[in-house]
Amino acid sequence: MTIVSQPLAPARPRSGNATWIVVVVCGVIAAMHIWKLPSALTDVQSALSIDLVQAGVLLGLVQLAGMLGGIPASIIGERVGLRRTVVLGLLLLVAGTAISALATTSEMMMAARALEGVGYLAVVVMAPALIRRETPTDRLTMAMGAWTGFQGMATFIAVLGGSLLLEATDWRTWYWIMAAVTAVGIPLLLKYTAPDPQREGGVGAAFGRVWVTVRSWKPWVAGAVFACYTVQWTAVVGFLPTVYEEYGVSTMVGGALSAVAGGVNAVGAVLSGLLLRRGLPVRPMVVTAFVVMGVASVGVYAVNWSELPGTFIPQFVLVCVFSMVGALIPTSMYRIAVDLAPPGGSAPGVVGLMQQLQNSGNFFGPILLAWLATQSQGWHTSWWLTATAGAIGIALIMLFSEKRLGFSLRET
């Protein structure tokens, strides 16, 4: 599989690793805003009188902007510039988190969460293209490999950090800390990345490049495969602290276990990158991941672990398998994404469309899982969601034959 650079605005890659590391760090910070909530969810529910289904909406609401705004964000990024758009996203995350910390009603909290979603989207749609623009060719594979693990790293840091802090303080203080951490990312990004060069053409030209992209079927299928992954992963990991609390596990221990479950996803992303570099084809890797996730999720939810020796420990091992092996999917899809833009298309447009579709999974996953748990009065039917999503994902990835794509699905 050959990495093809789309014609982003020319900029001279800087030497060293500091530039791409800073961009990855900004991506991790942005994704931490998704995962700052799960550890605090019980406290937020109590403070704002939010029921379980509303909690599912709140978990997924940060993705709503991603569902609706991936393509508009890519147009803005094409016109305004990659670095400027990432900075804007970080500013919106600071504002949304500050409003959340001041929230007194569920409606105010949800509105702030949607604003955070806009900021998150601006960062994660532009960051891959910014990494590619700023990174020397000989370090690009390493940089993009690190990027694919940003969500798992964010989960580990935010869930574990939140759990520890919530033992000593309240959720509002935790939110103010997150706002401050995000603000620190802005001067770092401005220092270590080059200013955006002038783009040719105006909004019309940017729209034209993105329009060429969205007319191609390939980014749509890639995004749908990604959504079949995110609908499972976000739902399972997002509600993990709540599940463990029902087992009588403390908030700190439950949060730590959830953080580990997210952290092994980052480990899986790195290992997935190594497998791709060794020449393993994308399609079998994705199919294997969906099968393992489906089998593991049946074990996680269909078995009543509270009545068995070891209680939640075997269940937790299955969750870690689910998370680590599942990382094969985003790593594989990000790697082929750079080849999916058609001639005259837009690399940010591909990422924007994929984000739009994958965020639909992030949004609906927690809601559907919460609905299933509410209807069945327990978590034992939750595997219906994960198994169904996995089956759809397998069917979709089978459309990606090398003949249809026009390029090899192996690293060369």
C-alpha cells in the first residue's frame, strides 16, 4: 500500500520529531474531552438529574458535530488552513468545557457538550493532514502510526486521571483542569508548526475539491466500516465505569480499569501499524478484528459474571481483548484513507467524511446500548448491538478489493 500525498498547500517539512509529536498531543487532548465524562458520569447524573438514556445522549453528543460537520470542517480547513483550524478547535474545546463546568441544567450541559464536539471535530479532521504536511517523508509512517493511537491514549489518560482526581475533588474542578490543559496546547502548536501557506482559489475552489471527494464511493464505505467499529468501542468502553459501579467497584478502581481498557487500544494501534509494515493486507486484518470483537462482546455481556468466581476480572480481560484487537480497524482505515481521495480531490475531505460517518457510530452507540440495557433491565442483551455492527462491518470491508480500489492493500 503506497502512501500518496494529495496536494495540500506546500510547506517545508521540519526536521526532527517535535512537530508531529505536538500535533498528536493536541489530538490526544481533543479526544480527552470525549473521555473526561465517563468517570464523572455518575456525579453529573446526580448533580443535573440525568437518567440513563440521557446519559447515553450526553456521552454521544460530543460526536453530533462530527456527524453533521465533517464535510463543512474539511471545506473550512481547505480554505482557512490546517493549523488555524486546529487552533480554532482547541479554543472551542476550552469554551465548551468551561460552560460545562458552570452548567446547572441538563440542557446547558448538552449544549456545551455539542460545542465541544465542534472543537473536537476541527482538531481531528485537520490533524492527520497537518502531520503529513509537517513531517519528513522518512518519519511519516512513525508519525501516522502514533496518530492512530490518539483515541486510546486519550481514553487512558482522561479516564484514569479523572478517576483519581474525582477521589479528591468534584467533577466541575476536573472540567476546569481539562480546560486549562487544552489551553496549553495552543501556544505549543503555534510554536512547533509552520504558518499555513496561502491557498490558491477561494471558498469555491475548496468546495470543489471536497465535492470531488464526496462523489467517490470509497470514502463512504471506509467511513461506514469505521462507524461499525466506533458504535461498538465507544459504547462498551464509555459505559464501563457504570457497569463496574453496579458490581460494587469503587469509582477510582472502575475508572482505572476503564482507562486500561482504553490504553490497550493505543497499544493495539501501534502493533497494528507494525503488522501493516510487515505486509499484512488490510482486509483480513479488519475482518479478524470484527470477529474477535463480536466474540469478546458476547463473553462480556451474555455471561452474568457477578455470579461466577472472579466476578468482573474475566470480563475485564475480555474487554481488553475487545479493545486491543479492535485497534486493527482504525489503524487499517486511517492507513488506506490517504489513498482514497480521487484525482483533484481533498485529503482533508476524505478524513472529514470518514469522521462524519464514524462519529455517527460514536453518537448512536452509547444511546443504543443504554436503550437495550433499559429495555432488558440489564446489560445481558448488549452484545446484540456489537455483533450486528461487526457483521455489517465485515460485509462492507469485503467491497474493498484491490481491483475496485486500484491500489494494493499491502504495505510496500
